[in-house]
Amino acid sequence: MIMTLQEIAVRVNGQLQGDAGVEISGVNNISGAQPGDITFADENHVSEAAGCRAGAVLLPKSVAEAQKGFPLPVVFVEDTRAAFAILLMAFTPPIVHEKGVSPEAHIGKDVKIGENVTIMPMAFVDDYAVIGDGVTLYPHTYIGQYAEIGGDSIIYSNATIREHCKVGARVIVHSSAVIGADGFGFTTKDGVHTKVPQVGNVVLEDDVEIGAHAGIDRATIGSTVIGKGTKIDNLVHIGHNCQIGPGNLIVAQTGISGSTTSGPNVTFGGQTGTVGHITIGGNSVFAARSGIIGNTPEGVFYAGFPARPHQEWLRMQAHLQKITDMAKKVKQLEKKLAALEKKE
Amino acid sequence: MIMTLQEIAVRVNGQLQGDAGVEISGVNNISGAQPGDITFADENHVSEAAGCRAGAVLLPKSVAEAQKGFPLPVVFVEDTRAAFAILLMAFTPPIVHEKGVSPEAHIGKDVKIGENVTIMPMAFVDDYAVIGDGVTLYPHTYIGQYAEIGGDSIIYSNATIREHCKVGARVIVHSSAVIGADGFGFTTKDGVHTKVPQVGNVVLEDDVEIGAHAGIDRATIGSTVIGKGTKIDNLVHIGHNCQIGPGNLIVAQTGISGSTTSGPNVTFGGQTGTVGHITIGGNSVFAARSGIIGNTPEGVFYAGFPARPHQEWLRMQAHLQKITDMAKKVKQLEKKLAALEKKE
Amino acid sequence: MIMTLQEIAVRVNGQLQGDAGVEISGVNNISGAQPGDITFADENHVSEAAGCRAGAVLLPKSVAEAQKGFPLPVVFVEDTRAAFAILLMAFTPPIVHEKGVSPEAHIGKDVKIGENVTIMPMAFVDDYAVIGDGVTLYPHTYIGQYAEIGGDSIIYSNATIREHCKVGARVIVHSSAVIGADGFGFTTKDGVHTKVPQVGNVVLEDDVEIGAHAGIDRATIGSTVIGKGTKIDNLVHIGHNCQIGPGNLIVAQTGISGSTTSGPNVTFGGQTGTVGHITIGGNSVFAARSGIIGNTPEGVFYAGFPARPHQEWLRMQAHLQKITDMAKKVKQLEKKLAALEKKE
């Protein structure tokens, strides 16, 4: 596929500078770009981009005035990363799978299947499941009884959606993710743990993305909910009965304990952990490895274990780094004071 | 399904107060309960339950005297959670799969299969495996050569039981768990890592439960053992040659390094880690994120990294929170002392 | 299988002491060894081995002079573990699967398949994939479009290799590992996260081993690379665009954030984490639970979060353990100083 720079400028709603007829056939990063490629640079990498081999460059509008003499053809845009994403999509031919329900798939009884689906060989759809329009099921997926998959969702190979779970529209579930395994609930008597039946389900709202090996446990009763547009990275654990708000970003290897609620647009850095049964205020950011041990307010930036305001944590860390010095100072103070006391 | 409160009282071995004829058709939590539901409350939530819409409530016997005037019909029981679990089970119709060995499953040569099994389409049982009575194998399970699955065990979709591993009776293995992958063992010479063959196996004793994405590695020689009734949560790693005692609870994302032994009834909080080749005394609790770096005695409650007695850790944490203050105090002391020394 | 001790000495390139004709039929650890077994001991366990039931023992050459009177037949070797690994391999009959492409496997269109492969039933090879000579694909594996699997590699059950990924020769991918899921990349505007297409791939170089549930994300553009001979343990996360050097050892539950580069022969202890976009010098060791927050030089031994030289971390930890004492001392100093000031 080939586009002229003129066509590209239109596609990304940008402002063209230089030869509108340059032909672009691919996208690449600054160091890898070849003459037929377009690349991009943010404000800090403009000079690096000026020396690269690309055929054209996406730059932020904020530098347009200063870069009138830029040595390569440019398209100035509001958001270079977003524009680059649009072009990546345009230049990458999508993987194509045959439409329809493969005769090598297993479709249970009383299953409802929408229009325009791609159900690949070795996918397994159990009895009474509902598969929406435009859904793609890769090989070795398992869709449980009464589960529902919303329109245009993609379930990758070896992922599991257990019985009664509801997946919204345009959801992506990556390989080997497990939606709706039993929550970890037991009653213990005389050292014997007896399973509490986990008869609730999981609801993934629209536009959710679930990483490889993420596990979202089904509720004991009711639903574990992942809010609209929330994106979950690899190897994340969400305990039973959690209510995760919309627009959250949950980075790899984070664990959210059961019955925890988060507001809208919370970001959890990688390897974060929370206790259960707490409420996390919306529009907050938790640095990587935060350990959240209680309710937190709206709009905070927290770090550390136990998690606290990031600035406070930084100060604490700074002093902690110097604790060896502090111990020496205390020792010296003790000596000097003893000397003074002797004199008295 | 409908039960009278009288029938429910018998089922949970409880003491009825109020209308024995109330008809109950479901179970729910306090806030979600409708008139046909039964709910439950512990001692701290009795007044909340008094105002709910449920048709009846399970309360602890300890409050029976004080709650003679409770506004709703009550069944008083020893353990409200345990009684509720019994009712959850009774009111939730189980998912039903066709009994027998599906002709769409793959059964290898010289496989032994018991009575009353449910081997679903796309399950794979390799040569010489032994499948006990009443076992359920979901689609996309892999049971390796010579592996044995004990009676009434359930192996969920996409789980793997590698060759020679032994799974006891009434075991539950959740989706995408891997039992018996190779332990992480290498000899290194001149920077080249050579694999040490891992020819042992894994033994899951009776009544074990293994969470989604948990990985229990096979022993180098001999067996990695998970003791009777131990429950393992999602995304847990158990290294090769571990000997995990009976009745342990291992919460999500914990990692137990190779050749570690734990006694009976140990609880590991979430995201805990241990070094290898240590012995962890029985009847102990480790708080979430503990880092266990050596042998620990029986019956302890530990926290922190390195893990230590919980009280000690709390004290340390309290002082650590105030380290910024302490640094200020030391600075002041230094000033004051210098002033005093000058005077002398 | 039976070997004389003479044959064993030849096989492990060792020096025989005692009866060359002893017949050995198995290998075991010191405590489990029976008369027909050979076992091994390092320098610290020689006396323990002297009292065991084994038919023969592997000992290190370093103790040969001192152990002329050892009570059992001995083979002295340079590296006892390496020699034992060779014998483990020799005495353990390999699991045998039927060669060839099973008619129950799914082979897409225009797939290239080498000689001497073992493609088991329920393996799925998508269109245009390339399978090298001697490759083994277990049931429920998914090999994506245009993916390539190098010679003699083994892909275990339920593992996924997504489209366009390249797996080298003699690579082992354990069950439920996912190679090439989408990297975690979004642009956010007004709280809405829009997916950045992840159109790169993953390259696993020769002799790599990938643990169960490890996830190696595909690059946004270009390749995420795992260097030759690197071994990755269970539940490890490698973010998009990482360049992991050759000969690394990455222990369980470690997470390497996106675009991070490591040099050759780096060891990451278990549950380590790194930020993204950093460079980690070669020939380094990071203790378990390290948190690496910036570039690190060559040849270091680091620990802690933030990671620092191990000795420094030990000192810091030592003082931290005594922080309760330090707080007491500061309080006493304050009292004494106040008393002195009063006197003045």
C-alpha cells in the first residue's frame, strides 16, 4: 500500500510542509526508518528526526513555527503518537481469517450466533451461549454455558470465558486469559477448608481489553465488574466481587483483592497490590509496586507500601537512603553529649 | 426451587424464630436481597439486616438472646457463612454437561477410564493415563502420558496436567493452570546454561484446589507435593521439589521457590515470596507481600521483607513513617549541641 | 536400562574408584537412593553420602585425595551436578509421541513443514506458518499466521505463538506461555484510551526456554527480542519492544517493562520489576524482588527497591532493622540535651 504525503496529511488531520507528492509505503521508528517510511518525533526528538533516513516525519504543531526549515517533509499534528497509531493501522495489513463458523469448531445446543462472525476451528462454544455480530473466536477458546460475547469482540487462542459471564462489545481478551474462574472463598473449621460456591459471574463492559494470563474471578453472588474502556495488562489478578470503574489502566502483575471498588480513570502501576473490601477514589494514579491497604480519596498520586502521597513517599525514601549516615550522626551525638555531661 | 424456612432450618442445622412457613426461592447479600431471598449477617451487621427486604435472615447463635424481637424471620446458626454456603449450593442449579466420553475427545492408547466420567469434546487424554470415577475434563484440557486423575476431580478448560503427575480425589484445577511443567534448573559453564532434566513429577493430594494460571513445577527427581486440602489461588508459582503441607492457603501471586517445605495449615498472603530450600513451620500466617528469607518456627504471624514477627514489623513501620521527623530532630540536636560546645 | 560403573565413568568423563563392575539402574538423591542407584554429593555432603544406601556416588574431584577410603564406589568428576544431569537424562526413558502430522491436527493453507516433526492431535497451525525439522507441537498449541518455529523446538500444550513471531532452534516453550500478545499501548484523550496497534513481533533466538504462563509481548513496531540461550521462568512478563540479551536467567514472576534492554548474562531474581526504557548492563545479578528504576552499569550485584549495590542495601537494611532503637536513642538525646541546656 502506498499513500502520498498529501493523503496522509488528510488522514491524520495534519498540516503539510514540503513535498506533498512524496510516496510513503510504511511506518517505522526514527532509527529504523527507510526512505519510503514515515516516522514521528515528539518535542524532545526533533533534532534526532532531522538526521534520519525517513521519507517524511510527523511533528507536533507546537514546534511548527520553529521548524519551518526542517530538512524533511513534515506533517504537523496535534498528537504525534495518536497520528502515528492511525498510520500504523493503515499500513499494516490485518491478519485475515475465513469468516463463518468452522465445521471444525464445536457449537453446543441452543447457541445463538450473530452475523458475520469468525469462529475458527477448535473453538468451543458451550450450550446456550450467545455470540454477537462480528465476533472472532480463535482456536482453543472456551465459551461456557449461557456466556454472552458482545459485538465485534475478539477472544484469542486458549482464553476461557466461564459460564454465565457477559462480555461487552468491542472487547479484546488475549490468549490464556481466564474470565470467571471461581473466587478464592472458603470457610475453615478445625483446619479444614470448605469451598464457598461461587455462583456469580463476571461482566466485562464495552471496549475493555484483558491481557494474556489475566484472571478475573467470578463473584460469589452478583457480578465482578470491569468498567467500560478499562484496559488490563498481562498477569493481573482481579479478585471476586471487585467493581473496577471505567477507564482504568491496570499494569502488569497487579493484584486487586476481592470486593474492592475503584472509581473512574484510576491507573495502577505494575506489581501493585491492594487489600480487599476497600474503595479507591477515581482519577488517581498509583506508582508501580504500590501496596494499597485502605480506602483512598479521589484524584491522588500515591506510591509505596503502605501507599501514601507520592511526595511524602519520596521524602521518606530520601531519608531512608541516608539512614546509615543518620545512625553515625546519632552515635557521634551520643559521644559528644557524654563528653559534655562528664565536663559538667 | 423453593424451600420453606422450616426446611432451611433443618438443612443448616439451625434454630428457627418467626414464621416457619415462609417460602424462600433464592439467596443474596443484604443489599441485593428481595422478599423471596434469604440473606445472612454476622454480629456487626445485624442492624443493617434488620432493615433489608429479605424474606428471612441467617444470624449467629451468639446474638439469639438479644434478637428475640428481630423484625424478620431468622434462622440462628453456629457459623453464618458456612450455612450461607450450604444454601448457595442448594439454590444454584449446577451447570450440566453430558456424561460419558465424547467422541470428539482424544483418548490415547491404553488409557484407563472409570465410571460416570464427563470427558468433553476437545479434551485430550494421552497414552497410559488413568482417569478415575466421576472425573470431569473440560475442553482443551491436556492430560499427559501416565498421569492419573483421582475420583470426582474437575479439570477446567485449557489446564495442563503433564506426564506422570498424580492428581488426588475431589481436586479442582482451574483453567490454564499448569501442573508439572519443568522446574527451572540449569548448570552454567562459560555463560552457557544447560538444562538439568526434570524427571520427577507433581503430586496433588486429595481435596486440593489450584487457581487459574497457577504453575506447580515437576521435581527434578522425586515429587513436588501439594498436601491434602491445600487451596492455591490464581497466578501462584510453586517451584520444583517443594513439599507444601496439608491445609495451606496460598493467596494470589505468591511465589514459593524450589525445595521449600511448609508445615500444615500455613497461610501465605497475596504476593508473598520465599527463597528456596527453607522450612516454614506449620500453623503460621504470613501477611500479604511477606518476603520469607529463612526457616521460620511453628505458629508465627509474620510480615514484611525480610519477614519477621508482625508486631515488630508494625513498630518498625511506625518509626519508618516518621523518619523525616527523626532526621529533623537529629539536625536540631546537632545544632543545639554545637551551641553548647561553643559555650563551654 | 543398566550401566556398569565403568560405563558411567566414561559417560561423565570421570575417574573411577572402587568396583568398576557395579551395576547401576537408576539415579536418586542421597536420602532416596537404593542399592541399584547412583547419587551425588557436593563438598558439604560427602559424609552424608558415605552413609547412604546408594550403589555408587558422584563426588567432586576436589575431594578425591581426601576420600581414598570412601566406603562406596565413587566416580570423581569436575562438576557433580552436571554429571548427575547427564545420568538423569540417560536413565529416564523419554516420553514417546508418534512422529508425523496427526490427521487430527489443523494445518492451514500454505504451511511449510520440515522433516521428522511431531504435530500432535488438536495442535493448530495457522496459514503460512513455517514449522522446522524435528519440531514437536503438543495438543492445543496455536501457531499463528506467518509464525516460524525453528528446528527441534518443543511447544507444550496450550501455548500460543501469535502471528509473525519467530522462534529459533532448540527452543522450549512451556504450557500456556503466550508469545506475541499485543503490547500494552494506548493513547488517552479525555479519559478514553485508544489502542495503539501492535504490529511488530517477537523473536526468540536459539536455545531459549520460556516458562509456563510467561508472556512476551509483541513490539509496537520492530521486534521484542529474547537473546540466545536465555532462560525465562514461570509467570514472567516481558513488555513490548524489550531487547533481552543472551544468556539471561529471569526467575519467576519478574516483570520487565517495555523497551528495556539487558546485556548478556544478566540474572534477575524472582519477583523483580523494572521500569521501562532503561538499559541494564551485562554480567549483572539482581537479588529477588529488586526494583530497578534506572540504567545500571555492567557487572553489578544489586538488591532492593530502588535497586542499589547489594552491600549498601545490606547496610541500609541492618540500620532499618534497628530503627526502633534509633528512635529511642534520639528521644534520650533530646532529654539529656534539654537537661544540659537547663543547667547552663
